Amino acid sequence: MWAPSMTSFELNEPAVVSETIDGEAVIINLERGIYFSIRGTGLSIWTDLLNGVGIDAVADRLKSSYGSTGADITADARRFLDRLMDEGLVRARADADRATSPATASIVAGTVYEAPVLEKYADMEALLLLDPIHDVDESGWPNRL
């Protein structure tokens, strides 16, 4: 788990890859063969975290963007980060004491706050784990004898 003193996080490379396409982040844990999808508020949090923004700063930006919604945005953001950490998608930065960047992710005007959701898919687990690139050594692939 993370501690409040950890102020920034990063993608858990090389085990995890991520790409954002048309308002959706697709994240693949190559070691486990599981992929994830993040949209909406979750995508906003994901983008800020990968840009080095601390979770409290992310929550503050969400609060100011959505106004008083009655939702516990800070708790939602921290639970979302906990889930990202539990799934091995992000890790605390080695330089966690460095100053964080300002929040950067955009929120579509007029949208209503919804708690962030991390969608998890294991339907391609066997296929992703069978990928021959996982069995490559220094000689490369394909290994011609």
C-alpha cells in the first residue's frame, strides 16, 4: 500500500503498458495477462497520477471542477489509487519527495461527478501469457538454430 507521504506515482514498467485512445485508457499487465479499462473520472485521475500529480492534489482538482457534489471525492480517489496499486498497475516513484506537477487532466464541462471505475478483464489471459515474446532470451526471437 501507499502512505500519505508518498506524493507521486508512476506506471509499473516494464510489466505494465498503457495507451489512451478516444477517452479510454487501456492498460495491460503483461506479467499477469490481464487488461484494464479506465474512462471518465478514473481516466482523469490516471492521467494526473502518471504526470506526477499527488493523489491529494488530484482530489482537490476534482472537487474544484465538480463543485460540492456531496460525494466523498478524496476517499473515492484514494480507493481508486489503492486498486491501481493492488493490481500492480502503478507504484510509488523512486523520487517520491520531489514536487508534484500541477493537475493536468481535463474534465468535460457540464458532466456530473461519478466515482472512478477500473474495469478488469481476464478473458485474454491465456492468449496474452502465451505470447512468445514472454519467452525471449538474449538471443532474441525467433531463435533460429
